[in-house]
Amino acid sequence: MDFNVTTLDGKASGKVSVSDAVFGLEPRADILARMVRYQLAKRRAGTHAVQNRADVSRTGAKLYKQKGTGRARHSSARAPQFRGGGRSFGPLVRDHGHDLPKKVRAMALKHALSAKVKADAIVVVDDLVAKDPKTAALKGVLAKLGIADALVIGGAELDRNFSLAARNIPGLDVLPVQGINVYDIMRREKLVLSKSAVEALEARFSEGAAK
């Protein structure tokens, strides 16, 4: 499979060949859903907590005598049914993350890339370099390419001017190739890859296949 390569100015810059084993799969929604759930679960802080019965600072004395009052039997004001008592079955600090096999995670990234290819939503740019860190200028350049809501993946290191110019544009995420992930790919309409990013992805999956 070949991708047409363009410059940021919209001029043709040749083609780049990619593997069908990475970009030409039939996308599986179940694998993509598993990966997105895995990513979002790991992002949760899990710092939610409440005071349960053991955490509430109230007297431990019995409220009133056991018998003869005509009321229900109670032993502590810390019980959840009383105002100021501890909460029952409230959230506790915990890790929401769960395991997902490494092979499934790698497969999910391939299917996400293939999904964008199938939707004709991949743009390959020869180099993501800006002359000046000007947001307005970059916004105009991207508009000419038809890019408004997109994830932009550069090489191992991002051009500083491009990163500064892009960070104030709504609907645009910029990441180095090491940070590419399924959730960010699927949440944006288009995927913009630099030529070096495509080569890095090809090398990454070819090494994985060799292992």
C-alpha cells in the first residue's frame, strides 16, 4: 500500500510504501473498544474517598439504654443512618487499571491505523516544521489541507516552533511518534503522520513481528 506524501504547503512530495499488515487490516470494533477502555481506566486517578464508620470522629458511647425507650436499638452515633455518621459502601482509594495483553495492545494500534485508512482520514506530510511559532499562520496552512480536527504525529522529536504554534489550535493534538495511542487516534477525525512517523511505525511493528 502506498500513501501520497504532501508538504505543509499542499505540494506533492512523492509516495511512501506501508505494510498491509499494519495499515491494511479489517478494523475490529471489539479490539478498539477494549483498548480504549483500558486506556481510560488507567487514566483514572482513583483518589475518591469518603469517611466510613471507622473514620468518623464521634463519641462511642451508647446513645441511650438498650430497653424501655420504645425506640430502635442503637449503639453508636457513628452509624450511617445518623446525621454526621460515616457513609456506608462509599468509594475507596483504588487503582482502576486492569491488565490487557501486550499483543492485544499492539493489535489495537494496528486496527486503529487501519480504521483511519479505511475512512480515508490519513494525511502523510513530509515534515512537520514551522518557520515561526505563529498559531494563525499554522491554522491557515492546515485549513488549506482540510485539517481541522486531527491528531498530528511527528517523529521522535517535535519541531519546537510547530508545537508552540499548534498548542493553541482547538481540536488539534500533537504528539511524538512514541506517544501515539488508540484513544487519541479514534477521538479525532483525521490522523496526520509525518514521513518519519510512518517509518518509525513500520520499524516498530516489524521488530515486534521478528520477536
